[in-house]
Amino acid sequence: MPELRLNPVTRRWIVTGKRTVMPDITEEADLCPFCPGNERLTPKAILETRDERGAWTTRVFHDRAPIFQVEAQLNPRGEGMYDRMNTLGAHEVLVETPQHNVRMSSLSVEQLARVMEVCRDRILDLKQDRRFRYVSLYKVQRDATSPRLAHSHSHILASPVLPQIMQVELRWCQAYYEKKERCLFCDTIRQETEQDQRVVDQNQDFIALCPFASRSPYEVWILPLAHASSFEKDIRDPARLRSLAGFFKNCLARVENITPAFTIVVHTEPNTQARGWPKDSWLTIADDYHWHIEINPEIEGDRRVLGSEGFYFNPIPAEEAALVLRALEPGAEPAAGE
Amino acid sequence: MPELRLNPVTRRWIVTGKRTVMPDITEEADLCPFCPGNERLTPKAILETRDERGAWTTRVFHDRAPIFQVEAQLNPRGEGMYDRMNTLGAHEVLVETPQHNVRMSSLSVEQLARVMEVCRDRILDLKQDRRFRYVSLYKVQRDATSPRLAHSHSHILASPVLPQIMQVELRWCQAYYEKKERCLFCDTIRQETEQDQRVVDQNQDFIALCPFASRSPYEVWILPLAHASSFEKDIRDPARLRSLAGFFKNCLARVENITPAFTIVVHTEPNTQARGWPKDSWLTIADDYHWHIEINPEIEGDRRVLGSEGFYFNPIPAEEAALVLRALEPGAEPAAGE
């Protein structure tokens, strides 16, 4: 069974050990476990949405070989200078469409709104568990190399520790807020809107931009214009949810004009109800953090100089990337809807 | 020309922009620029070592398309919330052997000692320039896919800012030292020696271990047993240099039994003579930092969960990896020496 271990020099948690594959789930080669009719190849659904004819439109279930598991005890323990704990948490898979081999940007706005609603509800539900400090939501899209990858899906990961990137972001957002009493992201949006060099798109609710210090060519962030720290609470209103779905679809389509391979990660506030945090540590989260979605295209060739944690090298500055993405018409609604 | 940009949310510097290719250097397809006889395909040597017959044994020259350049002015400038500066620094290539298609572990101990001596001397020389805050030394080894990659070489990178990993390591080493008045790495070595579960090899001067929270299977760190913060100062003594070369060769051979693809990064103290640091910020570096070499094998498949900065997932715990590496005999001195 995997466990969490803390690297004392970097304070980064890693997960190590063999993942347990659920014993009652078989796999059949070349058969997509995410397609309708093959539900026997996945654990049973935690949540399903259905159309008027009763067929499922989205499905959520536990990962077959989870990284984090609900069953385990946390059991944090020290061993001299080392810290470890069990991988208590949850690892769920969200199948975003019954259709095989459809890119996320080709889903209809209605379907994307449904997907986001499901994400929202799963995050809200998982955050009821006060042992989970964070719920991650991410997706890897590649040109189909395996049946699984060819079927559009996301991962939802509840963990008893923060992913490293969230530790870092929260730290610097807090430091900024302490100094300025303003949200770092709100100030970024203000400057980006004024300079108008890196903005890719904007509607009444959201803005998409190529971040000033983009790690990779055509990196895009989507942020709400009005300050909000929590993705899952911010899209409770159906109109706002739909606004995000349409905006997100357009952004994805722009990026897909460049490459079909990218990673999408939602950055949202940690579980402010979690047990064990120092009493005052979340006091300002609602003010100093700003949820957003990061789309990171994987253009061929490794852009990392000096191993994985030296410098990123990005040959295309954000302004050039924004200019290109801005000019790309997202295209008409594809015929193949849901 | 590339520039350095600071991401205000992560405080990470990235390099962005088109790299300038040196105009006077031509490239000839399928011809290895690192082979004897092809020196015209590289910038002229900064340093060369030669054997008794006058043929070069190692060569150092500027990278053809440098990430950091000595010529530029630093010119740090703000733009609202953003910070940027020129990529003032140096980017040198060290060709480790005249022989094409030889893996680093196949070099003789003498040749490896020569390579390390050259690294040492280049780092010491570059640190004379008080505008450079760090000198990175790293190597990427892959199964030959291009003539360049098939010819064993390293990169030496002088930068006006710290790579992110060094920021993080120095921060936590300092915090540890402030609390305990002991070096975090010295304590690690003490515990590892006692537990003897993750030690791969040891001689009178150095220890090799699989770090407790290894990011990837078979990750290996090589550390000096006696406390020393600076790689380049610690190997001034020829006997110690030779001890490291022999030990390093054995470690490499063990890892190569698993995979020929890995990254090697030397972690050493920053340039404590650099201008512009707060006066007291380096006071304890000599006490709280411990230089080491990190070897990171790239076993097929991406082990990063949740994008590049979420959690690493490593299916093989450090103890298992150490057991395997320990059992692998490094093998006899290969016939093809230097």
C-alpha cells in the first residue's frame, strides 16, 4: 500500500509504494472501460448524471488503482528526521462524456456545464470530510495512445496534505496580502487588463491570459474577474456555471489549434474546515487566494533546464503567445455535440 | 534575446524568448560537433585539458545558443507587479571525453577525476564574477537519439538568480539549522548510516543513498560524509577528487544497470561573494548547507500526478531501490578506457 513521505530538504510530500488494484475489477485489453456498456470494467459509480432517456451523461467512480484511499487511517508517524502517513484520501475518475475519442473542447456547452457541476459537487462533498486538506481536480489530454486516454476524463484527488504548488502559491499570496491588503491575482488582472498585451479572451465574468512568466509556450490561465477564493463555491449559480463552461470551451478550442496535448489543473482554496490546521492559518484565505484554472500545453521537447527544478525555458514570450491565441477563432459549435 | 521573468505567485524565475544562435558557428547534419576534428563546429575553447601527446581530453566552450550570456547587462526592472532582468550569466558546455558514444560510467577513474577537476575550476572561476549568484552543473544522459546526446557532455550555468530548487533547499536547511544548530544533511547521513536501509554504497569519504522520499525509482544521492557546503572547494585535494571519481563511477554503473537515462545535478552553495545579497543572509550557509550530487533515473512513464507540481508518485520505495542497487556489482573496469 502506498504511503506519503516528506522530503525534509524540500518539504515536499511524495507518494511511494505499490498501488493496490481493486480485486473485483477486471480489465479487458483494447476495451475502453469508460464507454457505455463496459461499466463492469470500472468500480461502481459514486455519482452519475443521466439524460431524459435514462442513459448516463457523466460518471464518477473510484480509480481502479487509487493513489489516495478513503478506507485507510491517517496514522501520521515520525522516524527520527522523517515523517510519513498513510495515503488517506480519495481518488476518483470522472468520465466526461459517453462518447469515445472526443476532445473536451468538442463537448457542448451544456455538457461542459454538467461536467463542471459534477466537479463542483464532488469537491463540496469531499470537503465535508475534515481529514482532507485539499481536493485537486486535474486532467491530462493527449493524442490517443491508449483506450483510456482516448476517452475524455478527469481526476479528483482528496489528500491529507497540500500539493506542493498550493503550499507555494498560498505562501506568496498571503505574503502579498499582508503587505498590500489586496489579492495578488486581483492586482494581476487589473494590470493585465490595462496593459492588454497578454489577455487572450474575456467575457462579463472571466478572463483568460497568458501569464507573464509562462513556463511553457501558450500556457493559459482562466480567472474569475470578481474576487473568489473557491472554485466550487463560486460556480453555485447556474448562470455563472454556464458562463464559465462557454468561456472555457472557447479557450480550450484556441489552445487545441496549437496542440491537442495539455494538462488542466484547477487551483482552488484548501479545505478550510480541515482538522489540525493552526487555528488562525486560514483567516485570510478567502481574501488572499483567487481560484483559477491553468492550461499547460505540452509542446514537444522538454523545456526544463537543469533537471526538473532549475529554470524553465520558454522560447515564446507570453505576449507573442497571447497574440497568436487571440487571433485563433475558436470555431463554430462542432456538429457532434453530446 | 531571452530574459528572466519572475512569476509573482510562485516566486520562480523563468527564462523566456528566442535564444540567439552564435552567428559564426555552422552546424553540419549528422556530424557530431563534440568529436575531435570537428572543433570548428563549436565556439572556441574556454578551457582544454590535454594528454601527453597533445590531444585534448576534455573541452569547455560556450553553448552555441546560450540561455545565459556573459555579454549582457543585468538591467533589472519592474513593471507594475512584474519583475524582469536580462539573462546575464554564462552557459558553458563541457565535453567529457574525445570518444563518441561512450557512457559516463565507462570513462576511467582518471578521466572522471579530470572531468570533475574541470568542473571545479570552471565553477571557481565563474564565482569570481560577483554578478553571478549561482553556478549550476548538470548533465542529461539518454540513449543516443542525436549525435550531440551520444557524446558525453555536461552543462555549466552561471545565473544572476538562484534556481528554484536551491531557494527551497537553502530555506529549509536554514530553518533546520536555526532550530537544531546542526546540518540537516549531516543528521540525515547519521540516521541513514544507523538504519542502513537506504544506503547504496560508502567509502571512507562519501556515501550514496536512495533518499527517504525519492521522487523517482532508483533516485540516488551522493554526499560527502564530512560536512562541506561547497562542492568546488571540497574537492581541491587530488586524493579526495580521485576518491569521489571512483565512488561516482561505481554509483553510475549501478544506476546504468537499471536504466541508461538519467539526469545528474550537483547541488552546491550559492556564490557567497555575489553582490546584492542582504549582508547577513549567507552567514550560516557554510554551516547549514551540505553539497551533494543527485542522480535521477528516468524510468519510462511520467510519475508526476497532478501536473508538474502536485505529488510525485514513486512505485518503488527507497528501501527496495537501495536493496536492488546495492546488490548490483558495478562490474569490472571496461576495456575502453579514455
